Amino acid sequence: MKVITANFVTCAVKECKTSPESYPLHFHDAELEQQEQEFQPEFIRNIVPRIDWDALRTTSNELGFPSLPESKPEGEALDDEQILKDLHRLLLETQVSEGKLVCGNCGHEYMIKEGIANFLLPSHLV
Amino acid sequence: MATPQVDAAYEQKNVHEVYQQIAQHFSATRYKPWPIVERFLQDLAPGSVGLDVGCGNGKNLMVNRDVFIVASDRSENLARIALQHQPHSTVVADILDLPHRGASFDFAISIAVVHHLSTPARRIQAVAEMLRTIKPGSEMHEGGKILIYAWALEQKNSRRGWDKGDEQDRMVPWVRKGDQPQTFHRYYHLYEEGELERDIDNAGGRVLEAGYEKDNWWAIATPKTADV
């Protein structure tokens, strides 16, 4: 599961979706791997405005990466190839192959196996 | 009277388990996006972020290289096949409990999925759950859009030959080819003309466009807003 995915998912439990505590989900016991992807600067430039930057900083921090700048790159910073490359590496190439995503509201754990997170709920949570 | 647990168990046996079994062969027979799906995805602005709910093998993920899609499927085996389509993401999730925040996506597609839900309430709930994730429109901005496809009852020229007035709830065979061919049965609800639009309306959506393509009814919709 790519780091970018964590920016666009939250807890599947109905009551959690409106709770600020449930987003972003927290990685636990994450095994990381790098998977090379084609670098498309235009794609990164387009997607950055859509990223929830605070959530990405939290995720990146929890995975043990150096701190991201406090504010999201915009304007001229998005013409800086190195900034785009670094974001490409973090968002698309950094993958969590095994581990868990944990909801900060209800505590439910979603398993990640061979790179795929499973959000199916046990019947008592549906 | 069936309960949600009973309905879910029915779909588990007659839809989800079948797709797990036929994933490989099913995927090998699905490679080309349908024209309306292609047009919908190509019309999206660069940088749009959306969902493909019930993505199957992910055949619709490569239509537009300038958007980002979080794809999901109930079948882990299909999700694993869809995972290969970069730069998108694939997760395992249920259309009735999507793991996404509300009002945050530009678009969502669900192609040949809602017809596998076994009661009217669950089919409406599925549409409502997709609409929940979509950015509503405002005076300043057009709202996000969903595209839904469902198998039509009216398909008298297809090899199945069903038409208006026939039974809408059916078990449809899938023959898995190979050394030892095996037949599986999947549950389908066949939509009659106008039914998809009615479901969307009941789910809180406003239909923008609708039609018929390749034995399916389709509709494009946006969340209803207070002033509409």
C-alpha cells in the first residue's frame, strides 16, 4: 500500500467517519519497501493540491521519515524538480507491504497483507 | 423477514465467494472499458481524485493518466489483479461501508456492481454511500459526479434474451473454462427501465444524465444540495 493511499482512506465504521480522531489512520508494525515507479512531474504537480498536508505529515512522521515542511509546497515550489521527485518517492514509491492501519477513534485494526489493506468489517461493526 | 445479516450472508455465498473463485478467468475476459465509462473518465480535469468502487481487475484505471483513483473491490483476488495499474491504489472494501471521508472526492464510478446487492434497501444504500464521498456542488463550484452501471432487464437481443416483464432477481451461471470446466452461479438483480434513476433519487442524488449501453442501464449523478 502506497503512502498516498493513507491520505484518501479512513475508518470504515460509520460512526468514525465524522470523527476527526479517525483520520488519518495510524500505521502500526509497518514493513516498508521501495518500489520504483515512473516519475511523472505533471502528475505530482496536479495531485499535491489535493493532498491533506497535515495528515501526510503525520503519516510520514509515524513511518519514521524526516519531517516534512510545515506548509504544503505550492506556486513556484511545484516547479522545483527535486521537491517533486522527493514527493514522488514518498507518495508513490514508498509502500507498506505488511502491517496494520489503526483507527484513532474506535481502535479497530485493518490488516495490510502483501501490500493490500483490507477494510472489510467484522459483522458486529457493520 | 430477512435481516441485514441474512442478506449479507446471502451475498457472501452467491456473489463474493464466486468472484474469489472465478477472479482469474473473469479478469481474462474483461479488458476494454465501455464507451460511456471511457468518456466519463476522459472528461475529468487533471488532478481529479476519485474512486472505482467494485473495480474488478481494474480495467478502467488506465483510461485517464492525469487523475488519481483509489480503487476497491470486495474480492481480494480481484483487488490483487487491479493492484498492477500504477500510479493508482487498490484496497479491499465493501460498497456499503467505504473507508473514505465524506464530501472529499471529485468522482466515483461503480461499473456492474450494484446489481449484486440483493434487496432494494441495500441497492439504495450503496448509491447513498458513494454519494456521501462526493464533494457537493455550491454556487461557486460544480459538484463531483458518480457514474453507475447496472445490468438491464431489457436485453432481448443479448444471448440471455431477457426482457421487460421477466423475473428481475436471478442466479446467472459463469462457466470457468479450463481442463475441468466448472459452473458457478452469481446472484443478479436486473434493473428495469427507470429503476436506477429512482434508486439514485431515493439515495439523495440528482441524475444529470442517463442512458442504455451494451445491455446495461447507466446514470451520472451528483449529490442533491439544499437549494435544488
